[in-house]
Amino acid sequence: MKIFRHLPIVLIFFLVVPSISLGSNIPKVAVWNIEPRAVSNFYAKELTSILVSELTKLGKYEIYSQENIQTVTKWTEERMKLGTTDTQTLTMLGEMDISKLISGSVSKIGDIYSISINIFDVKQAKIENSISETCSTESELIDLTKKVVRRLSGMIIIIGDKIPDRCDAPVWNVGDKWIYRMSDGTITKEEVVSEEKDLYFLMGVNLLGYNRKTGNVNFLINAKGKKEEFRSGLSKLFNFPLYVGKTWKIDYRGSHPRFRGGAAYYMVEYRIEKIENVFTQAGSFQAFKITIYHNIPGHLKTAYGMAANSGELIWWYSPQVKHWIKRQVKGSPNYWIGTDWEQDSELFTYELK
């Protein structure tokens, strides 16, 4: 099966029609043609078209294809084949105010296809980041390239490439999913499985109903398909809109694993500390840092001993990823034992429809 048989002809033009607007203030990124290795030149060319197209759709960068550069500089085809570490090439790109250079290859080894991409920092003349993704059939290469772009969008770090100071609730689509890796290596997943007029339903540890406007959890759906009150510090973790300095609090009564079902009264305070660059296994993202102070007022004694009465969590929310990207557990270890928040966790990969 040939994967490019039904591709729209318009994709071809992304290699030859400049996306250049010399008066633009958005960061400039050059994309070199993907190099074929044991894969046809035609495949490599079309995958480059898709790479350029998908990066352009992000609207975050001014994209220059290799053909754009050749047209602007009048360089010969032979000159354009020079390596990306070539000093003259990088100097020329720097003079064009291009911040980053993306290059890579598509290859086949045995029955496995792979796409590898490098991100060069033009001014510092060094590799800033790299990505490698694999698939088992050529028919998956298009989706694999789009996946690479999603990862690239979080890994291209450009000074001045800032997220808005105020962030409203995300627009989710059924099929959006986020996969996380906890500190012990365990993999967890959260996925949007359905939606209604005012709600999104996201499946993770529980099936939860999220308010579209605020991001608060309205309820959970139990194993019998019935709605239940969601009593957790996560119920208002994302209390949109988000902005630095915002604070809010909740209190609720719920069980504590240390008390074998015994009830505890909790007070939870939230504060958005700042916006910062956060590094994860899925890439680097700008995110809102949300600190949570979770405590049991006073001393709660039971027949099973007395638990430490407070804990702290830090969550980072990325508007680009449309969900949280990292969690750090702080405070007394005993406080979190047996809870869903017992370990640190960070984004491993994600997919937005």
C-alpha cells in the first residue's frame, strides 16, 4: 500500500511557496528537507511538505522551507546540500534573523520506519534538542510526522515565545489524550471520551465530568454509570481563567487511606505562582505553576495512629498541551501514601485531535 497515492496536490506547494513575511515579528524557523535513508526520495519530499505544513498551522513561527532559503539567497542546489553545522550556513541564517533550524531523516531498518529530527540553535551553532519516533508500516508515516510536529512545538524554545498572561479553559476534542510517566516508571493515561453541551468527560483513574468553562470537576461516573460527588483536591485544580497571582480554596470531607476508610476534613488552598519553562519527556513547554497546600486542620487521631496533617503539590498546566504536564509531590511522604498523588509524574507523550 502506497501512503501518498491520495495526498492533496496542494501539499506539494508548501515546499516552494514561501511563508515569508519580512515585516513579521514572530520567531523565524528554517526547515531543511528530510533526508531519505533506505526510503524513496518521493516519500521524504512529501513528508517534508507535511512537516512544513503542520509547523505553519501552529501559527507560532514564521516557517522557511529549504526552497524558501534557496530562493532568497540564490544559493545553488549543491550549496544547499551542505551540512547544517556548516558555519557559513548558520551565519547566513542568523543574518536572516532565523532562530532555529530543523533538519532530519526518514529511514527504514528491517520492518521498522523511523523519523529523526534535530533542532539547531542558529546563534549558538549547536543542537538544542532531538526527536526520534518509529512505526511499523509506511502507511503510518504521515501520522508519525504529525506526532513529531506536536513534540517539536513544545521543544522549540525561543526567547519571547511566551504564552498569554491569562488563560481560559481549553477546547478539548474527543480522542485528545495525555500519557504520563510516574517516578517509578508506571504509565498512566487520561483521555477525552465524550462531550456534552457544558461538559467534557475525561477517563483517567476515574471517569470525570469537567465543566467546559471553568475546568472544575462537576462529578464522577461510578462503575454502575451513576453520577457521584467528586470529593478531592483535584475538583478545582484548574479553576479557569488562570493568571499569575490568582488564589482560591476549597474544603471537603473524604476518606484517608491511612485511616482505613475513616473520614477526614480537608482544607485545600491553590495559588498560581508564575509562568515558567518546564522540561518533560514530551518536550519543553511554558506553563502556569500551580502550588497546592493540602491539609487536615488540627490533629486527627485514630486507632491506627496519627498521620502527618499536611502536604504540598505543584502542578504545571500548559495551554499548548491543553492539560497538566508535570506534578511534583512535596511535604510529608506519609500524607500522600495510598493516594493518586503519591509520586511525581510528567508528560510522556500526548495527542490532540
